[in-house]
Amino acid sequence: MYQLELLSTVKTLYPLPNVIVADIMVKITKFQGAEAVKNGIEARRESSRRQIMFAAMDLFYEKGYQKTTTRDIICRAGILNGSLYNRFKSKEDILLSIVHDALGDALGESGKLFAAESNPLVAALLPGALEIYVSSRDLRLADILYEAHHSWTAVESYIEAYGRWSADHLERFGFQSGEGGRLKIISIVGAVGNIAGYYLNGGTAPIRDSLSGFVSLSAGVFRLPVLDVQGIVDRLIAILESGDVIICGHAVTANGLDAVAPN
């Protein structure tokens, strides 16, 4: 039916012989069919990618990153060997993809907060505060995050993503891109990774103390005035415990991360 309507429209707009119109229609149909096939393949690839990542996330959490093998991931995801290696080079590559997606989710939440919060530090520090918060709540999450911060490739992903976000949102507060901006972001990313390692290795400081230090450090790095550190900490904790922050299909809660149904 759609093709007949399209044919009628083409004939109305372009009074060409039927044979030429028919040829045009054949080409349009082939193009539409090719696009549909392409879109279907891409959708299946993305679905398979997400399936592998969710399986890996569960295993990294249950067994730890180091003790999880690619064979474990393949079995948990219910796929063939080739399906994993067609999408990821290695176990580390899966971890990097998880970090990339999680950071994208966290910075998306920060972007929404930036328009609503009176203090830009609340929005700017949410991703780092999230990592510190869940590390203090769950040592298995601290292990995954500490592993991620040990990979320079992952750190570069942090730097690139934070850099874009900061350039978009913090330039009017004095943030400058370039090597100076990169060094500032590296300082903050390094602090977050080290605090995750601190909790992983037996640290017991209350989360408010850790976040207070993180806020004070970040304010100094970004040279943003902060008059009420505890007020910012209170606001960050309220956001993180609201249940509204979703990272890689998991809701952040007072217990760390709770599973929710992926979209």
C-alpha cells in the first residue's frame, strides 16, 4: 500500500513515462530493503553487545574482575565464542566499554542537574561522587572501579568524556581546554580511583568524610568557590540515594547498585 501511494505521488509530481516511474520505484524499494537489513543487523549487534556487557558486569561483581574469564562471560551470555570476539577484543575491552557507557550515563545525569542546581560543583562532581559512594558501600564494586582506574585506556576515556562535559558546562566558570584542563581532570580522576582503592583495601572512613575531601580537592582544582562543603555533600548524597540515578541499567541506592530491567 505504501509503495502504491508513493508511486502515485511520484507520477503526480513528475509526469514521466510509467516505465521510468516503475524503474524509480524498484530502486527505492531496493534502497529501503537494504536500509532495513542494515538497521536490523546494527540493532542485533547492539543487542548482542549489551547482552555480553550485562553478563560481564554480573560476573565481575560476583567473582571479581581478575577471576572472571572470557569463557565465563560467553557461558553466562549464552553466546558462541565468535559472537564475543566479533564485538570485543578482550576482557579488558569489555570493561572499558562498561566504563564508557557508565560514564556516559553519569555525565548525562550531570547535564540534567547542571540546569537545575544553583551550585555547578554539584553537577560537575556527581560522576566522581557516584564512584566514591558505591565503593564505600560495596567492596565488589570498589574492585571493579579500581581495576578500571588501573587501565590508562580507561583513564583516557574518563579524560576525554570529562573534558567534553567541562568544556560545554564550565567554561564560563574559568575551565579551559587543552593540557591544563587535562591535568585538572587527571587529578580528579586519580583521586577517585585512589579512594576506590582505599575502600577496597579496608578503608573505613565515613562516606561524608570521603566526599568532603573530594569536594574540597575538586573545588581547588577547578578554582571554584565553595562556601558550604557539607551542603554540597548533603546534596550529592540525597541525589545518589534518591533511586533516580540509573547507571548501565542499575539504580544507585543506599546499598550501592540495585538491578533494574534494562531498556
